[in-house]
Amino acid sequence: MTSPLAIFWFRRDLRLHDNAGLAHALASGHKVLPIFIFDANILTGLSRDDARVTFIFDTLQALCARLRQSHGSSVALYYGKPQEVFERILHSYPVAAVYTNHDYEPYARERDNILRHWLNERSVAFHSFKDQVLFEKSEVVKTDGNPYLVFAPYMRKWRLLLSQTSVMPHTSAEQLSNLVKISSLPSVALTEIGFVRSRITVPDYQIGINMLTRYASDRDYPARLGTSQLSPHLRFGTVSIRQVIHQSYEISDTFCNELIWREFFTQILWHFPYTTNKSFKPKYDQIRWHNDTSEFQRWCEGTTGYPLVDAGMRQLNATGSMHNRIRMVTASFLIKHLLIDWRWGEAYFARKLLDYDMASNVGNWQWVAGCGADAVPYFRIFNPARQIERFDNHFDYIKTWVHDWNKSTYPLPIVNHVTARERCIRAYRQAIG
């Protein structure tokens, strides 16, 4: 092979249709070799049966099969550190350019900046495009150019910009004849990257008319099938955000606001990358946390004696998912009832959630803790008993996940709600004045 290739690097965009970077690569005039790198820097520290790795692997296998059958092509699969992998690629193929889509997390930004410089030194262009959000970086900002720190004005500006923008899909699927046709490409097995198949599977998503029209009324009730199951698919890009907006925007404002929250937190992380491990409001880092490891373990296991909290944690541990209302309840309980640092909970969710997205996870944990952008006041503390009355008053959700509830074996409450609330407010006041 002598003609220079374009590389398309799949990352958080595991689909062929409406993929910005892939469309640009296919229109570049070069034959395109799609690749995916199981990044050793990211995989280190994950459990060997991490369900997200299984999902990525299976999705890639399906992409490979589709490309082989329809286009005589495939996706080259690699394992290693990205720069080392690209050294192997440049040794094996003549490469003119690398195409990919933006990733906004701090590690990804540093990785891409290093690779861009390294590739340019070797006369290989590096092109990256907006794909996982509708608006990014500084596209939705105040008139003075500063980022919005409060959701409501950000949301209004976001909607105004959308009304002025033509959201058209990228027609990459129609150009797939421009992929390289190579009979044998590098590949890896799950075991070769140090993983085994998970028993947890990612559910299919639903964004039909029935779900959307009932979303506002059903979404807070964890026993109802009232949510879309969309978040893992947005996280790994098996569905296009443009497709989702097109299907939902005129039907459910409430649903679309959740998508806008996702972009709000993405731009917060972009502008304030320190928030991955420090409070957006620095004075909140002065809180003297209780940080009892045995109490944290009981929260992780779902044995706090508060059935709604325990139901959420047991659902998370069993399925990798948790209803959004219950995410708020469990997070508030850890931070404000047990007075445990929000970073402990954020890290546990990062290990367990199928839809783990750094911007949304960090943003939401800081929202609950009161230390983030547009966060709830620190003295807002969910009463788990009141949450049951409002959202699970027949105990349907609790009975699904807490099988020992109302039995003699079920643990007594780990803390008293009233005294825990008072302790939390004292700790916050001492820290922030």
C-alpha cells in the first residue's frame, strides 16, 4: 500500500451514522482506516469484569462485522498507550492525517495535545471535531465572553442558539465506500487486554413518543419505566446527540433540559478542569469531613438501614444503573447524613456506573454537596423518609431491591436523621461562615 491513508480514531463515538469526525475523514480524499485503541492509561485500575469494557468490545465487534459484510472493511483494534500505538501504525501504514472527535476531559485534552504535536512533527495532520455535544467550549457564553455559572440563563442561551442553528446530521454512512479494504487488520480479544466478560449488560434506549410525552410526570418515580436509558449510549456515542435532539426537542422540554444539563456540566469541566478533584467553590474544601470508612462501606453495600438509599445502592451494584432521583438521594445521604467527602462517592459511582461521564458525575456530586456551579444550598438535605412518601409510597422500588426490608435481619438506621442533619449544618457553617 503506497497511497497515504487517513486514520479515523473511534473514541466516544461508536457509530457509523452521523459521526462528525468520520464524515470529515471519509470526505478527505484519502482512503480511511478506522481504528480503536483500548487505552492502557484508562483501563488500568478497572475491575477485570468492568461492564463498560464489555460493552465497548461488543459494540466494536458489531461495527467490524457490519463493515466486513457491507464494505469489505473493518476496524483495526489496538491495546496500549496511544502514542505507542500510533508509532506502530505509522510503521505499518503510510498516514497523511488522523481524524477524531473532541473529548473534553482533562486526561483526553492532554493526550490529544501531546499527540497533535507528535504527529505534526512527523508531517501527519491531526484533525478533531465537535460531535458529542451540540454546543461546546465557549459557544454558549455571556455577552462578555465569560462562561455561565448558573443553569437557567445557560439553558435560555442554549435554546436561543439552537433556534438559530441548523442541526443537520453528518452523512458518514453514505460515504463508507471510501474505507480501506484490507483483509487482515490488527485485533484484540477481551482476555488480551486483561478483561473478562461482564454479567452486566447495557440496556437498550427508548426515546419514542410515549416515553417523551410522559417523561415530565413519570421521571421522578423509580418504580416506573419512565426514563430513556439513553445515558450510556450518549456516553459511548452509539447514538448521536443530534438525532436525540431531533426526536425529542418539540415533544418534551423537561427531557431536553436534561440534555442541556449534560452540556452545561461539560462546559463547566472545560473551563474549570480543577473541579475533577476540587470544589468549584474553594471554601467548601475547608469542610471537616467525618469520613468513617465503615460507614462508607455500608453505604456502598446498601446496608444503611434507610431503605430508599439501600435500594439505590443495591441497584447500582447489581446493574450498573441507578434512577436519577435516587442518585440524588444516595449522594445527599453520603455527604450530609454521613458527612463523607463527596469525592469518595464520586469515585465509587465512577467505578460502577455504566453511563459514567466525568463532567456529569462530578457536576452532579458537587451540585448535591453545595460546592458546585449552580448547586443547591448546603442546608438542603434530602429526608429519605419524605422521599419515600413522595416517590415510592407503595414501596415498589424498595421491595424490588431490598429483599430483607421489614425483616428482622434488616439493619437499624446507621444514623439519626435529625442529629445527622444538625451535624452537617454545623460542619458546613464552620467551614464557609
